Amino acid sequence: MPRSVLKRAAGVTKGGYLRGSNGADKVDALRKRANEMRVALEAVQAKQRQQEKADARHLQALIGAAVVADVDGAEPAEGAKKRAYVGEILARYTVSEAARAFLRAKGWL
């Protein structure tokens, strides 16, 4: 049997490469690209979560500052009622003992 027939029967092309390896290369390249895209997506999502947390902290700081300003700016009798109300809220939602101690030291609990 001629040599070229044996090579073709074995799946070898003229360039010496196995047939179908180009398809396998494409699949590998697509898998690599998909993995790169997945990593990039995870990075963007992590950054987005980080920004959402920063926005939440900023919002809480702004609301807290407004509440403190409202209590401090009120007439003495009304300010005492507002401080008591805010104190109740703080007592309900402050779970950290360190935070409770700080609020007590500052006169909010």
C-alpha cells in the first residue's frame, strides 16, 4: 500500500497534523475565553457588591447624622422625647456589646 494511503487511513494530513486537531484547538480556545470571561464577570460582580456595601454605609451615615442633628436641634422637651425614641431603636438593633458600651458612654442608651 502506498505511504500516502497509510497516512490518510491513520488520520494524518499532508501537514503532519491529525485531522480534527484544528477543531479541538478552537474548542480549547473557546473554553479558555469562556473562563477568562467568567473571571472578568466575577471581578465586576465583586466590585459591584463592594460599591453597594459602600453606598449602604454612606446612606446609614447620612441618615444617622440627620437624626442626631434633629435630636440636637430640637427644643429641650422635644429633644428628650426624640432621644428616648432613638435610644429605643438603638437598644433594639444594636447587638454588639462593644457598640452598646460606646452608645452608653455617649448617652444614647
